Amino acid sequence: MIKIGDRIDNRYRITGRIGTGGMAEVFEATDFVAKKIVAIKIMREELLDNHENVERFEREAAACAAMKHPNIIRVYDQGVIDDRPYLVNEYIKGQTLYEKLEFLTQLTVYESCEVMIQLLDAIDYIHKHGIIHRDIKPQNIFYLPNGTVKLADFGIAVLANPEETKTEKGIVGSVFYLAPEICQGKPASVQSDIYSAGVTFFELITGRLPFEEGHAVDIAISQIKKPFPSVSKYTPMVSKEIDRIIQKACRKNPKDRYQSAAAMLEAVKKAMANQDNFKEKKGIFKRIFGFK
């Protein structure tokens, strides 16, 4: 059992507990060599018997080890303590987008675009390095006090190779953000991540998910069959240009989506350059009488 004050590999001293996730316990620690605070992610002991869990943990380390991008959590080191693999990550003093949305319900359209520009730049970076994230959602995106966004949790990431996911049993990822083809058991692709990014964009602006009623199977069926809702249905002040970006990212057929995160990024940048996209829309009564 890891306790406050414990030393790991005679380099890291545990100074606090950050929390526990599905796969690991996360601790704050001091790195005596680099002289900085780090976050140490240690795999939960009860999961060690499942080889697939260990593989996912190791996959995250492999996926992140070579990544150097301002909007991606850095992995500095890895090792084993008491037969439990661990990762030494960049320490993030902030909250996840999920936590931010819990507090604010939704972001402004402009703030949402600022988040998406950083997120899409990170997604474009990993795609160019041959990695599909497969779990893009607000819970895996950190939001720092200065507005910087950082993509995290590469535990189910795969190489951009359909053969790798064909051998997997079951569907992985959060059903609320899963692309239709993933819900049908097909391999993940660049377009699958783009769909998840589109759902995240939708949630930032509206404060809700496009499909959220019913059990997981019901939501998966909705992802496959139901028309993707318009953002303006829930947030009327959203411009048609931004609504079109989300709609294109979330087309049912992957071929109809943006073919790269870079293309979606350019669309968001173009929308942000047009100030008309962020002007308050006035209803007919407000235009005539000056009130809503």
C-alpha cells in the first residue's frame, strides 16, 4: 500500500493523494532529481491479474513517451513498484473540462472555440504520429487556470492500424462520445476521434450531450441511427457557421466528416476570425421593443 512519505525508486517522494480512477491511483510527489512536483499514476493492485489491464497501462506509457506538445500531458518516466507499473506524469494544477462544466454548465461559444483550437491541435499532433486516442471527452481533458487545455489518458489509444483493433473483444470508450462505426464494432480511425471531438464541442456549447437518454445500448443505437441534433436547438445564439462545423464533424458516415483534425481546426479558426459568429442574436421583441 502506497503511503504519504514513501519513496519510489529513491527518486520520488509521495507528498499527497490526488485521487483514484478506473485504472490507477494518482499521487502527488516530489522528484528529487528534476527538483519539481510530478503526478505519479500507479496501477491499482486488484487489476494486476488481468493482462489486458496491464497492456493498456503500458500502452499509455508507450503512446505518451515521445510526445512533446503544449496541449498533451507529458509522461516523464515509468517503472514498477511492488509489482505495480507506474507512470510519472506532468503535474497539472487545474480541473478537467468535465469538472468545469459541472460548475458552469456550459461555456460561451467563444470560450468553446478557444478550447477546441487547442484540443484539435493536440489531436492533429497525435494523428500525425500514428496514434488514435479513442477516448476524447471532457473527463480526459484538463483545463488549467490560464486557459491552457491538455489532453490526457491514452490508456485505450492504438496505433492508426485497423488490424490492431480487430483483435479486441468488445467496444471500448465512453458510449456518449463514440462514433457510429465504433458502436457497430468497426475499427477506430482518425474520423472516430473527430466525431468524439465534435460531441465534446457540442457539449461545451450546450451543456448537454447529443444523446444521453436510456441505457448504453440505447445511446449506441442513437449514435448509429438518430440524426445528430443541431446545437442551435439548445443554444439559439450559436451561428450557422459553428453549427455546421459540429454537424460535419459528427456525420454518421466517416467519409462525410473532416478528413483530418487539421481541417476541422482550420474551420474553427476561420469561424473565430468572423466576429459576427459571436454577436448576441436579438429576438423579434427585443429588436422592436428593446426587451426579450
